[in-house]
Amino acid sequence: MSHAGHNHHSSLNAAFWLTAVFAVVELVGGLMANSLALLADAGHMVSDVAALGLAMLANHIANRPAHAQMSYGYGRAKVLAAQLSGFMLWLLSAWIVWEAIGRLSQPPTVQGGMVMLIAAIGLMINLIIMRWLHGSHDLNTRAAYWHVLGDALGSVAAIIAGGVIVLTGWMPIDPLLSFLVAGILAWGGWRLLRETTLELMEALPQEIDIERIESAMKKNTGIVNIHHIHLWRLPNTQLAVSAHVQIEDMSHWPDILLALRDTLQKHHIEHITLQPEFHCCEHDNTHCS
């Protein structure tokens, strides 16, 4: 495992246990204070524990070596886990909205001071975990980060709700702020689902400009045209390309191939499959031998 990979693994591990302990504390506090903001936050913490556990499991599966039946390895496990995390964020968001609607019609009495205290500790823990997970390019870790970010916002909402209740006694603030948190979670879930679905559908990675890469390839001498170009991300996160290359002279192919490899590697594309074709193919569309 690489140094970065090991860091992600230990960060996820520490985050998992810290969140699990505090989820229990917040659940008990939410029940005692009768606060939906705290219970929503605790429910959220439980979903964080699930998301972090899922990320750890996916990391473990992804690190299994490739074999004949799984020649690309198990890297896609991380994408599937991140997608599941996105669905979990949507379910959580729906649950918070449902609870908040019920509480708006009959706002219960909430102990504001206790809410503020527990939510403040929760926020501090979330910020520590966010610091650990921040800046990761790993989709799986970013999915866990979204859960923790939503949680931090939930804690902020609970602190504000507690403050308003202590100062004014206005109880509806508790469910009203829960709506805001639910909206942010739904947005985070949508972003995760969109990104993971695109990756599973072998879409062109967002940061790649395929036209720029194609024109850079065409600049190499001896190339007439390039077609059937495909670019995608492999399960091990490497970029892959395949293309048909029409050339003037088949005897120059070894040199052209080396030049093309150089060009593509400058664009961080490591997995390269190129098929040479004699340029007469352009006219009759049959594969010239």
C-alpha cells in the first residue's frame, strides 16, 4: 500500500471509532433534551459510522490483487461504496424532512442549553475528522467526507436552534433548521450519485479534454488521422485510451507508436492501446491488412 493510501486508511479508521463513540453520546443527549436537531444529528452520526465503515471495507476489497477473472482488480469497489453513500445521504435527508414536518405541526419542548452543549462537542469532532479526510482525491474517502460535512452543518444548525430556544423560547426553529440540513445532504448525495454513475458508465473523466489530446496526437509525423478514440478511467484509477491510428507508411509504425506513447504520457495516460491502419481505410471503411 502506498504512503498516501496508508494515511487514508488510518484516517478512516480513527474517524470511524471517534464518530461511533460520539454517535452514542449524541443519541442519548438527543433523547434526554427531546431535540430533533440533536436526534437528526445523532442519526447522521450513525450514517457517518456506516459511511466510514463502508469506505474502510471498500478500501480493503480494492486492495485485493488482480487475477485472471478480475484482470483489472477490485478498484471499482470504491466507486460502488461511494454510490451507496450517496443513496444513504438521500435516505437520511428524506428521514429528516419527514420528522421535521411532523414536529412543525406540534413543536415539542426542547432543552436548548443541553442541545447547544452536545452540538458544540459534535461540531468539534466533525471538524477534526474533516481535517483528517480533507484533500483526498479518492472518491470513496470524499464520499465519507460528505457525510461528515453534512454532520458538521447539522451540529451548527443544532447550536443555532438551541441558542434561539434559550433566548426566545421559539420552538419551531428546531425543525426549520433541520430542513436546511436535509437540503444540503440531498445536494451532496446528488453530487456523489452523478460522479459515481458517470464513472461506472465509463464516461470521459471530467478533467480530460479529449479534443486537445486528439490534436496533440495528430501533431506527430506520419499520422493521417485518428478515429474510434475512447478514453476512460480504470478501476485502479489510471487513465486508459484506445484508438485507431491511420498512417501513411506501415514501416514507420514502431517510431510513431513511441512518439504517441510519449504524447499520451504527458497527459498522464498510462494504459495505451493503439491500432495502426493504412490510410486507404478512410475511403472504403474496410480494415486494410
